Amino acid sequence: MHKIYIQQSLQNIMDYNCKILDIKDRFGNTNYIDFIKQSEVTENIMKGVDDNERPFIVFKAELVYNTNNTNNTNNTNTKIIKKTFTTFFQRYTDNKLLWHTCGDDGNLLFDSNGGANLVQIKLIEELLKNKYIDLTPDMDIYQLRLKINYENPYPIKIQLGYSS
């Protein structure tokens, strides 16, 4: 049953209506698509297929943090934004369920060592559908494997695109 959920979510992600990023026949140092630059991604989300017919989707997103600023007289909350730039791709031609994140032109949204899990795949699906995700305390931060500094406050939201 787990496999069916992954297949459906991956299908929903790759069915997302966005512009195509034509990477021609380029490959990175790892023979994957870790070379995509933010400058060539002209939209918040683009997708494509590499020369080996492996699909990918690349997106810009922000992690939003709320910090309680006690240094001022108003005791106001200040938002801190961490920009991420993530390519999510099918790792092998013969395994349609093993997907990873990559990229070296910014921070990744999450770690996918060993392959993205169902919670991470659902996160991308929901982010594309709703344009944001409110991160609640009941969410399993370790399953999400967000690329955050665990000493800082937990982010309160992920939003698609860059605010500035």
C-alpha cells in the first residue's frame, strides 16, 4: 500500500502545471542534474526530463522562522527567512520510486540521503498544491529531514518562491 501512495504523489508532483526547463544533454560531476543554477530557473517551479528520461522538478522555497525579539520595547516577533533551491529527481532509470534532492546553487529544502521518504514526497506535493505549508509542532521534524539548524527555533512555515 505504501508504494501506491508514493506512486500517486510522485505522479501528482510531475503532473504539476509549470514551465519546462530544457537541460539539453548536460550532466553534472555526479552524472546527475546537480548543475542547475537558480539563474536558469525563471519561475518558482520548473520541471523537465534529463537525457536518460529521468524526470525532475526544481523549485525555490523559503523556510520562515518566527523569533521573539526581546531587545526592543515592543516585544515583537521578527520573521527570519531562509531561501532554499532544490532539484527533486528520479535517481535511477530502472527505479521509479527512488527520488533524491540535489543542487549546489543554494540550500536544499531537505536531505534525501538513501532516498526521499513518503513524508518528504507528500511535503512537496502539498507545497506545490497550496503554495505554502504551515509547520506544526505535531509534524515529525526527523522524518521531514529539513535542512535546518536544529539549535535555532523550528521554522513555522515553508512557502513556495522567494519573497524578495
